[in-house]
Amino acid sequence: MYYISKKIEIAGAHRLQLDYDSPCTNLHGHNWQVEVFCKAEELDNNGMVVDFSYISQVVKQLDHKCLNDVLDVNPTAENIARWICERVPHCYKVSVQESAGNIAIYEK
């Protein structure tokens, strides 16, 4: 089995839709730390699991954006992780850190 991971930092704003009072329902931003994990039993014709630049292209769709305008779900760190995982071939796990100590992980 071959494994790769890619770490990317992006900036993005969001406002959460919550059923309780929270300052996070106001528009605010984070410098998000994203790590994408992929695996494959065999490499592609180029000798890769997934091209690192393709992973960057997917994640960069969120960079300097209002995530409410990009995602069709409440843009929590958990939903952001899943959104990325669903768009990267051979991805099995994504970690999204929105601030120090606050990390969400989605794993297939």
C-alpha cells in the first residue's frame, strides 16, 4: 500500500448556522490548516497515488472565500473535511484545523 499526505494552509471566512447562541454565527475567518491523506495499492501511470498539485487545486477552491458560498452544507470544520475528501481521488482522511487546538477529522 502506498500512502501520501499533503499539508496546505488556506484563509477563509464562514458563519455557522447553529441552534444555540454563539459568536460563530457572525461572519469570521480562520487560517485553516488542512492535511489530506490518500492511499492506493498501485501507483498510476506516472508513479503517483495522486498528484500533489491536484490536491492543492481542490483545497485552493476554498482559499480566500466565504465558505458559505462554496459549500452546500453548514461550513463547519467537519463538513469542510468531508467536502475535500469527497473530491480528491484515493483520499481516505482529511484533517482540518480552524484554530489552535480545534481540529476536525473526516475518515472514510
